[in-house]
Amino acid sequence: MDALPLLPEPRPRPGPDPGGERSDAARNRQRILDSARSLLAEGGADSLTMDCLAQAAGVGKGTIFRRFGSRSGLLQALLDAEEQVLQRGFLAGPPPLGPGAPPEQRLVAFGAARIEFLRRHGELQRAADRDPANLFGSPPRRLDHTHLAYLLRELAIAPEPAGLATSLLAILSAPVVLHQVHVQQQAFEQVIENWTFLVHQLCRSSNSSCDTANISLPGQ
């Protein structure tokens, strides 16, 4: 089977499932998220403070922290729907992102999809990832890591796939990708080219059965 087995779609929300919430708690949660989106639209992720959010949503700060655990948890919850779209793509969507394509192609497609996600939501993701526990330990990142390690095992290009998966996950993190875009002045398309080149080089340097035909340097 080419699909990852028995991996439920994680919902990066601390606390109980909103489906089981009391109606007033569910309304509070939605009001908090709606208010957070309004504040983000006005001033960006860096301007979103728990004090401002509590005032805008008409709730106490304690309510926000009890529901979302931390500021990073709140920011990640704002990304939940988009994360699930990407997760469905690589778990069960069409190839090359989803099952059915060779693992090298799926690895390239996953990185491209994650970078495109950061093109749209990079600043919000970077703000969430300021918490080191969120950078590698949030439910979406744990699923990303599991998927990367699975593809690396399929490729047989690393003696310890989990460790290499962590390194690749760091390359696809918001701080690294946005540094390339905003500091090194690379276009997102170039960042995707760099990722594609890296994957092909990993395959070419191994004794695996990677398809390394038509490999070229970025920009060629």
C-alpha cells in the first residue's frame, strides 16, 4: 500500500473536540477566532496580543488560554482548515502529492505543497512557530514528520529516516522559507526549485532506486 496506514487527520486544537462543547463554549470559541482574524487583518500576526484579543472578543484571557493552551495554539487553530486541506492531499489525494506516484515524486510534491502553503500563510505560521514546541511538536508537524519519514523509508536513502525527516522538516519550516524569500530575496518558485534539487541530489547520492532522470541544477 502506498498510503500511510491508520493516520487520522489531526486537528491542532488543545482541549476537547468542539463537537462536544456546550453551545455557549462553542460560541465563545468561534467569537475568539473571528476576533483574532479581524485583528490579524488589521495589524498582522505580530500585533495580535492576548489582551487585545480578549477585549475584542469580550472574554477573559483565561478563557482564551483554557481553550487554546497558548498564543501559538490559537494561531495554529486559525490555520486548522488549511492544514486539513493539505493533509487530505498527501494522505489520500491524487498523485504526485497523494498515493500512486513514486516516493521521490511524492517527496518533491510534498515540499512544493508545503512551500505554497507558506506563500499564503507564512507570517501566521511563523508567528505560531515561535514556540519551539509548536515548530516540531504540533499535530500538523508531527504528521508532516511521519509522512516524510515514510517516504524516506520507501526510498531507502537514509540509515535513520526519522532523523533525516526532522532535517527536511526544518528546511520546510516557516522561519527558514521566509528567510530565503524576505532576506535572501528568493522567489517562492526558486525555493521550490531548491527543494526539488535537494530531493534529487539525495536520491542520486544513494544506492536507492530513485528516478534521477532529467535532473538539472536550479535555474538551468
